[in-house]
Amino acid sequence: MMNPVLRREAVTTMRNWKTYGALIIFLAITSVGAAFYVYVSMYQNYFYSNDPASMIWLYVVLAGMQMGLVMLATPAIAAGSISGERERQTLDLLLVTKMTPLSIVLGKMMSSLIYVLLLVVATVPVFGVAFYFGSISLGSILLMLLFILFMSVALSAVSVFFSCIFKKTVISIVLMYLIIGVLCVGTLILLAFYSLFMSRSGQGDISLLGGVLILLPNPGAAFFSMMDMQMGSGMMRSLLSMVPYSDGDTVRWMAEHLWMAHMVLCLVISAVFVLLSARMIDPIREKRRVKR
Amino acid sequence: MLEIKDLVKKYGSFTAVDGLCLHVSEGSIFGFVGPNGAGKTTTMRIMAGLLPATSGSIWMEDVDLTKNPGQLRSKIGYMPDFFGVYDNLKVTEYMDFYAGAYEIPYKDRPALIDDLLEIVDLSHKKDAYVDALSRGMKQRLCLARSLIHDPKLLILDEPASGLDPRARVEMKEILKQLQQMGKTVIISSHILPELAEMCTEVGIIDRGRLAAQGTVQEIMKRLVQKRTIYLRPVEQLEKAAAILREQPSVQDIVENALDLEFHFDGSDQMLAGILRQIIDAGVPVVTFKEKEGNLEEVFMQVTGGESV
């Protein structure tokens, strides 16, 4: 039997004009971005024609835009899932049914993900431009979409968790954007401080393990690592060559495949936060806690 | 049917429910009355499995529901005092959603939903959006929702609050129908005279404890010391009043233009004797009856005069 929450959310979401508004905005940004890139790359070209060497980077630009939009959209969609039920005074009616807190949370999360997936899938045709001009493989596009989906799963799991904690949806959304900011920019600043500290204290280079641990939760760094792998630009390898080989093969592998390690981390985070959310909305949780 | 034993709910140092013991008979409509903050909603939320009890137990058909939340959810239907509905959802879809949440097979749902909407008189609104329904209709829809898994016990927290008189009458009719269907209903309300009319039993809760329980008549008999008697003669009102003034068991005679009322403190035989005296004196009496006591007065007495 299909999760009732997912079923209902699917119906109400598709009846809401905001869904179509978001879809239009998503498509417009991606299409305008792609058109602008094509225009600029042609303008720079001596013969005013497309240059395959620069068009291959169209894919990177589009993928980057896609990831940025998903990072913005996921909290906006998922952070109101439980607090929205509370605000509407429908959560109690849901909790007295036979649905377990876990199935309620999973239903909420899946409905948020399906919404995000709808936005992502709708923009796939735009990638056709990169596929056509930039000779990027279909496998690469699908892998990139899978990466974005994993990231979206983790973001929606954390968003749903915040929506269980905070009564107001807006607090959960703001907090999620702060966290995304810290993960994308904060970790880079931390890495810079770490490097500065190591060189000032005379200990030399940063350790590879330290660098990987700092950058592992950074979706931007993981995305960079994936694009580097797909483009074969070798930037990651030259960056890593600056760090001494001292922390073993596993750490080295993680550093070279940061995107893959990041996807695993996303799965772990998702599982942890889904379970925490289910615990948060369980009405008899207090009793269980007393028992333990 | 339902037995609550020594139920306690504490929020830090504040005790919301303080050793509440309650018995609800099968097939009854049980009125749960108490002033604001007495612990009615807390007790009902514990019964519905929405709050953990600090201690105590709730037994239904030899099962401790506090330890079996799964059984609790299948045996009890709950309607909260405040609830919302979803936007962009039609009445049948709303019911279908809750049918799914109660694991009712797809094939059984259409007939079940039609039956329930018939009971709450919403069949004509099955294709309407739930957020566009009136408050009374939403209350009835929520009642239909709470019946979707055919629970034996219904817990209705102030179902009549915010309803206009017509919607209240409709709600009352539905509750009678549910009683005829064999459902046991626990209902809380601030509309005390209404509870007296529709409930077979009443429990008065005050400061988390049960202050009185029984049928309305039993509670009245126990708590109302002086009976109020109403007398309406066709004529000679003054003569009847004079006879009453001579009676030692009669006090506080209030004479109106056409009738009179008085407080009586004595046995039924004494009261019959007074009526005989009045008739023997040639006063043509058309009405001589004991005024039904006001549950609100009893309530004020039991709860120490706290207002509702």
C-alpha cells in the first residue's frame, strides 16, 4: 500500500499553483543560464560560432546551477513538512492513526523529494544542449543527477528534523540555509585557518585526513571533485600532490573520490535524521525514555 | 468498557491529572465536565495516545491501552477540540487519506466513505474541498474521520464548541445515532445543560481529580439539598401562596404573575400532602412539578464555584 502521506501530498502539491510557479522559475533560471553561457562563449569566439572546447564547460555551469537551485529549494519544500502539520493543527489527527511516526516522516520526506525530483527532471532537457554541443556522456549526466538527489535526500532529512523541533517553518528554513552556508563556505574558511595554523606553528603542511574531514561535508567541494573527475581536468590530483602522502590509502582514496565519500555521508546523515525525526514526533516517546 | 485507574500526569512540578479514577459503561454517552485547566483535555489526550501518562493505567476490554498503543489506535476514535484540514483536498480524498492511514484496503474504502458521509449528513458535499466547508460541516467531517476504522470508543473533545445552535442540534442527533449503533462516546463540553440532555452519565473533574460521577439525576439528588417546586394554578394564586407559607418545609416562595416557585426540604409524601391541601382548598392547579435542577449549579457547587 502506498504511503498515505505521500499519496495525499502528491495530490495537494499538484493542485497548488505554487508548484507550477516554482517549476517555471526553475526552468527559466536554468534555460536563461544556459542561453547566456552559449551567447558569451560564442561572442568570445573569433568566428562567432560554438567552440566545443568551451561548450563542454556548459555542462559544468548547468550542473552547478542545478545543484545550487536544489540546495535552495529542498529546505524551502521540506522544512515545513511537520511544522506545517502543526501550524494547520492536523498533526494530532495523523498521530492517532495506525501510521507509525517513522512512516509519517518517510512519507513527508518522500513527498519533498518527489517535488525536488520533478524540478530536476523538468530541467533535464536543458542538459540536452550540453549533451549535443559539449559531447558529455549520458552516464555522466545521470551520475551528476544521482549526486544531486543524494544531497537533496540528506538536506530534506535534516530539514524534516528541524521541522519536528521548531514550531515555525520559517525558523527551520533560515536555519537550514545557515547550515548550507556553513557547509559550503564555512568549511573552506576552516580549512584556510587550519592551513595557516599549521604553517605558523611550524608543523608544515596540513594532514590529508584533516583536510578530508573538513571538506567531506562540503557539497560544493564534493561537486567540484565530481566535475573534475567527469571533465578529466586533473585539478583534484594536482591539489592533492601538494599534500604529503602520509595518512594511508583509504584517506587518499577518499580525497580523490570526495564526491563518492560525500554521497555515503549523505546516506548516513539521512538515516540518522529520519530516525531522530520519527523519535521527535512519537507522542509516547517521553514514556519510553522514562522506561530506559 | 473503559476503566481509568489512578491516572497521573505531571508537567514538572505541576500536576494536571491527579490520580483520576473513572469508569465508563459500554454503550453510554459519558459527559466529561470541568472548569478550564481541570485536566479534561489532558486526560482525553492520554486516552487517545497523544500524551504519555506519568503513572496509572487505562483499561479497555482487559487490555492496558497505555502499554499497547497499537490496540489503542484501533479501538479508539479521537476528535480534538481544535483541528485543521488540508488545502486542495476534496471530502472523499480527505476520508480516503485517513482510511489509508488506518490501513483500510482500497477496495473497501468507497462504500465505507459513502456510509460515513451519510451518517454525518455530508453526502451532498463529497466532491467539495474540505477547506471550503463551514465549521459545523468540518466538525461533522472530523467525526466521520474518527469513525473510519470502526472504533468501539469515541473521544470527542468539545465537539460543540464554536458551533451555531442549528449545528449543535445536528451534532446532538448524530451522537444519538452513534449511541444506537452501539458506540461508547466520551464527550467533553462547556455547554453543561446540553451535556445533561444528551449524556447517560456525567463525570465532573476538578483540579485533575474526579469530583462526582453518575447519571445526571443521581448527582442532582446527591448534591442538591433543596428541591425547587413549580406551581401554576388557573386562579387563586394568593390562596395557594398562603397555604404554602404555613408549611415549615417550604421556603423562599417567589410569586410571579401567573405562577410561583418555592424551595422544599422534605419527603415526597410531605410534598404530596401539600398538593392535596391546596386542591382541597379549592385552588384549580394545572401544573405542580419539581423543577429539573441545573447541572451548571451542581457543577459550580462541586468545583467550588469556579466559572466555566
